[in-house]
Amino acid sequence: MSVYRWQGVSPKGETLKGEMEASSREAVIIRLRSQRIQPQPSRIKEKGKGLDFDIAVPSFGSPVKARDIVVFTRQFATMIDAGLPIVQCLSILAAQTDSKPFRRAITTVKDDVESGTTLAEAIRKHSKIFSDLYTHMVQAGEVGGILDTILNRLAAYIEKNEKLKSKVKGAMVYPSIVLTVAIGVTVVLLLFVTPTFEKMFKDFGGAMPAPTQIVIDLSKFLQKYILLIVGVAIAAAIGFKTWKNTKKGREQWDRFTIQTPIFGPLIRKVAVARFTRTLGTMISSGVPILDALEVVAKSAGNSVVEKAIRYTKEKISEGKTIVQPLSETKVFPSMVVQMIGVGEATGAMDQMLNKIADFYDDEVDAAVAALTSMIEPVMMVFLGGIVGGFLIAMYLPIFSIAGAVK
């Protein structure tokens, strides 16, 4: 007989722990259930073997890539459609995934399902990996007996959502790189190149041209206060992030970004595409509209849009149609609101929402292409202007000296 450490949940929902002498791990599970304790199989380990505790590694955001979740979801759907039991499916999927955090999560889900928990409840415990949308749709699939169909829809949704994110990130990468290079080049020129020219000009004597003197003064200022400037920049970045993480700060920042002339229209189109895609996917999967709107609000990505969706949810719960509150928010374009109204009137809102999402995906493509084509020459001129202006300022005294020699 071996001694096992166990953990379970009492009928009152309290977490219980202890040790038990038994012939096997399965015997521990059976005895705990007979005592009306819901065992957690992943927490039942033989004493003295392996680690008796888990090492928690801190992570930012999801520890699992979206691509891994898509592959898992599609393969899970195929196995369910082929008639394999859920526990067997999860066991196979856990064994073949390369991601260790994902393997641990799938194994825990399998153990929970094996102990009598529903799949949706087991998945809900891993909120950093599986979103609220994922959990609600799995729950709808379990209730409706169409889990394989729901999983295929989920995989398609995640793929399209990630594609949308990559488009927006792609639009921001180029200007960020050019701006970083411009700042780096400016600092190098002022800190290391300008002092060399200044020493040479002093040896020749004479007054400096105004542009040259400005560059030299900037160089001296940067050399003297470089640590202070870096400190102020870091403090400003920390202060901005702290302010943005507050509720009021986030609302003000999101309202500002959505109203900016260049990036505002793109942000609004991305928000509309995400809203319609998520809501359409959930409604077509049988999730109640109020639950769907709550999940959509959480995944909006913009507090202005989130506030508008929550207002719409509140008005729908009071008995109003979706069109009127959406129109009152002034966040969504009138065309979108009218098309949703037509879908609601004809009983095909999920199809209409997916059509709107497809349309706005194309709109985001066009907006990103236009933004990139506009920013590219501007950033090149900006970088060229910095380098060119510096060269002109440094060579003006040389031209003056050459003219004096003649």
C-alpha cells in the first residue's frame, strides 16, 4: 500500500487536502467520491515520487500560442466527429502537443472531465489559455450536442481574429522601426560625431554659421543632460502606462485614439470587424444574445466600444431591439446598424453579422495598405531630413573656410 497526497472540493465548494493510504491512484478517487468529495485527479500524487508541488512560472498574457489552440481545436473536432470519447481525445491531444504549458492544461482538463466535470467547466479553469468566448461556445456545443461543429467554428474564428491582429501589427511595425532608427542616428550624431567637428572648427577659428551653432548647442545639451533625459523618458513612460491602466485613463486614451484623423478610422474598422465576427459566431452557435454581448464587450479591445456594447446589452435586457441602442451609441456606422436590423427582422442576424465582418476585414486590408503607402514616404523624408540637415550644418563652416582661402 502506498501513501497518496490528494486534493479535492467539498460539497460546500471548499478546497480540501490530505494524505491517504491506498493501493492505487484510482482507489483514492473512488474513496474520495464515496466521502462526497470531488477529487482533482491532477492533484493526486504518490508521496515521495517526483515533485509534491508545482512550480509556477509567471507569464504575461496567454502562455500558449493562438496557432496551437487552432490546431488543438480542429483536431478535437475531427476526433469528436469520428465518435471518440472526449477523455480519449484529450489524452491523445495532450500527448502530441509540443507546448509544455498547453500539455499540462489539456491533461488537467482531461482529469477534470474524467472525474465528472463538464468540458466547459474544466476549460473555464484555464482562463489564460481559453477565452470566455471559447468557454461559452463549448458550453453551447455540449448542451446542443453539436460540439464538433462548434469546435470547427471556433477554429475558424480564432484564425480570422489572429489574421486581423497581424494586419494591424504589420501597419505599426514599419513606422516604429524607422522612428527608432531616426532617434538612434540622431543621438549617435550629436554625442559622438558633432564633438569631433566642433573641435576641428575651433582650431580654424571664426564664427559658426547659425545651423552649425544650433547643432553644436544641441550636442552640448545632450552630453550634459543625457542621464536626466533618459530618466525623464523612463518616468514618463511608466507614468503613461500607469495612467492608461486606470479606468479613466484607458477611457480617455481609447476615445482619443478612435478620434485621431489617421489611425482613428482604422481602429474603428477593426473594432467593427471584431464585434460582428465574435457576435455572429456566438449567435450561430446557440449562445444567448445577452451572454454573447457580455463576452463581446470583454473582448472589444477598446473601452469606448466596450461601453457601447454594454449599453446595448442593458437596453436589450429591458426589451428593446438591438438596432436602437446600437444607433444611439454613435460608435458603429449607420450601414452596420441597418444591416444588423435587417438580419434581426429576417431571423438571420448571425449570417448578416458574418457578412459585415467579411466586408470590414476587406476594409481593414485596404486601410492598412493605404496607411502603409502614406507613412512610408513620410518616414523616409523624416529620416533623410535629420541626416541631411546634420550634414549640411556640419559642412557649412567647411564651405566658408574654403571660400575664405580662395
